Amino acid sequence: MARMVKCVVLGTEAEGLDYAPYPGELGQRIYENVSKEGWQRWLRHQTMLINEYRLTPIDPKARQFLVSEMEKFFFGGGSKKPEGYVDVGNGE
């Protein structure tokens, strides 16, 4: 039986992650409070941030920015899209 969590992203009960997706206390909070679907939403948002801001994930400042945005996305009222960002959709 799948582990269920009250997902902070979806606002409903959903299937939880199989393991903490990030190290440390933040990763544990995500594991306990974010569903698989909620995590996928973050990954799409993170990809958009990396592309729009032209971040290099190995750069320490970029990593620090992404961790800060991840914390906001899950526990701080949301991570904003870059100013002027237009979502063109994926053709669905």
C-alpha cells in the first residue's frame, strides 16, 4: 500500500514520495509533506527557473537560489515565475 501524505502543493491527500528527494531537514520536510505529483510540479517549475534565468546548477549561487525557491514553493506561499514569463504550453 502506498504511503499517503497531506500534500502542501495539492491541498489533498495523495501518494507520498518513496524517499527524501533532498538532503537534510528540508528534504525531510518535503518527504513528510509533499506528494509525488507535488514534487513533479516543483521539478517543472525548477526547470523553468533554470531556463528563464539561465542558471548553471553547479554554481553555488544558483544552487542557493534554487533551494530558496524550493522552500518558498512548498512552504512559503509559492515561488514566483520570472517577470514577463509567458507559458506557451506543451501542445496538449
